[in-house]
Amino acid sequence: MAPPTELLARPERSSAPGSRAMGRLVAVGLLGIALALLGERLLALRNRLKASREVESVDLPHCHLIKGIEAGSEDIDILPNGLAFFSVGLKFPGLHSFAPDKPGGILMMDLKEEKPRARELRISRGFDLASFNPHGISTFIDNEFKNTVEIFKFEEAENSLLHLKTVKHELLPSVNDITAVGPAHFYATNDHYFSDPFLKYLETYLNLHWANVVYYSPNEVKVVAEGFDSANGINISPDDKYIYVADILAHEIHVLEKHTNMNLTQLKVLELDTLVDNLSIDPSSGDIWVGCHPNGQKLFVYDPNNPPSSEVLRIQNILSEKPTVTTVYANNGSVLQGSSVASVYDGKLLIGTLYHRALYCEL
């Protein structure tokens, strides 16, 4: 008679191959589910980037590239007196740059001049110019002090910028754009919930819709709208009643009603067939001018032989049931690559880009 230990050992050896096979089957199944999920997310991301879209050219007469802007003008803001401010030289993770070692800056152009030209504004001492990387820009006219404020005070007589303060807050982890509503008060879009580059990429890839809009003042900072795929450009209506937010990867412009406590409630969403970047408002008509990216994938996978295209939309009567959307300008990248903003003043149109040139047109 065999020892008891031998009798106990035999069933263990006979069942081991089946257990290992079952474990491998479960592992293969889990791997298949993971690959299917990753594939679905990749396909969804390509759709959000409009990776297969091409644009047909819509030309404007009387246009020329602006001298002195060679590496992008991501955002533009124009004052009522015709002074246009450009944020230039943005370095953004994952995006191409034509001047990777040159810091960013603020340029100004007087659109009332017969032949406007861009001039770089001198910034006061003590500001860290070497690491300056401006993205969105907004101006506010302070009637009490007779000057224009963003993060700087613009001293018009000297064509210079005096640095006032640096705003940092935990609710502003990934600011893309702002619209000023006071000397030190603004709405800001966070295009991501996280500040870490890897977590940003994961957030985008998984399409988490955690981006938001924050209201900032010296006395109060709060989230006033959320649930965006990637909140980008932001602006305010001429009557100060509505805030407009561009959700770039959702291809949408959100209309939000502003309340006396500065909170926002969603009024409507306008769906478009392009990646909407920054929003500019014509103060006389209330029309929204939008710098757009017809194909977002070309922005992140730069190919000089197939560069990112440009597109400018004009949106009229956005509060109506059927707003009028007009393609004012479009180019396949042969002239202008990656348009991010379009601003108008007195029959003149300025078109800026993420990392390329800027265009001046007379409409």
C-alpha cells in the first residue's frame, strides 16, 4: 500500500495542466479586452481630432503675412482704439515649434496706422523673460486708472508692459485662455484637470470630460462650469450677459449665462465640424470670430510636406435657433499653418497661429 503522501500527491499533478490552461485563457481574455478598449479609445481620439478631414481653400484678397511673427501667435486681443496685442512664441508639449529656444513675448500693432506693423513690447525688469511662455491673452480697460491690464499694466506712452502679479491657484492647473471682467477678475478655461503631462495625455486619451471654467478674483476662486472635453477659448458678449466657451475636441461652442454672483449656467451648445480654438467678439455686431483646426492630428504629428491647415469661421446670431456660420478663410497650410485665433477691427482681420505665422487682411 502506498504511503498517504503519494495518494495526496497524484491528484495535484493531474489537475495542474488544466489550472494553468484556465489561467492562460483568463489572461488572454483580459489582454483582448484591454486591446479592444485601447483600440476603441484610439479610434475615438482620431475622430475627435478630425484626423481624416481636409479643407478646401477659401481665399481673402488683400492679405499679407505679418513681419516679425515667425513662431506662432496663439491669441490676439484688440482694444477699442485699434491697438492689437499678440501673445507669441508658445511652446506646448507635443506640438511643433519653429523657434524652440526663443522665449515668448507680447507684440503690439496699431491698426489705425496706414501700414500697421508689429512691435515687441518691452517688459519691466524683474520679470522672468527667459521662461515666458504666453498662451491666451485678454485685456481689461480700467476707467479709474486709465490703463489696460492683463497680467501686466500696459503703459501706452512708453509702449511697455509693467508686470503686476503672478496668479497661481490650485483650481488653475492647466489654464488655456482667459477673459477679463475686472482689473484682477477673470474667467479662465482649464483644458485639462491635471497639470502633469502624462496624466493630461491619459485624460485626453480616455476622454474623461474633466475640463472646466474657473472664476478668479482676489476674494473668491471657484469652478463655475465643468464637464468639457477640452475647454479652450473663452470670451464674453458685448452686453456682458453671456460667456462663450470653445470645447476644442468636442467641436462645440457653449453659450453660458452669467449671473450677478459670477456663476454660469449653460444656455445652449453650437456643434461644428472643426476643432474650435480661440474666440474673438466683434464689439459692434456681437459676431463671434473663431480660429479653427480642420485636422487636429496634423498639429501633433507635424509633417512639413503635409502641414496643418487653417480655418476661420464667423458666427452670427449665436443666440438664435439657427445661427449663421460662414467660412471666411481656409488654407491647406501652404500660406498659414494651424490657425488658432481670428480678430476683427474696422474692416481689418488678424489671424494668428499656434506656432507658424500671422496674417493681416483688409476685408
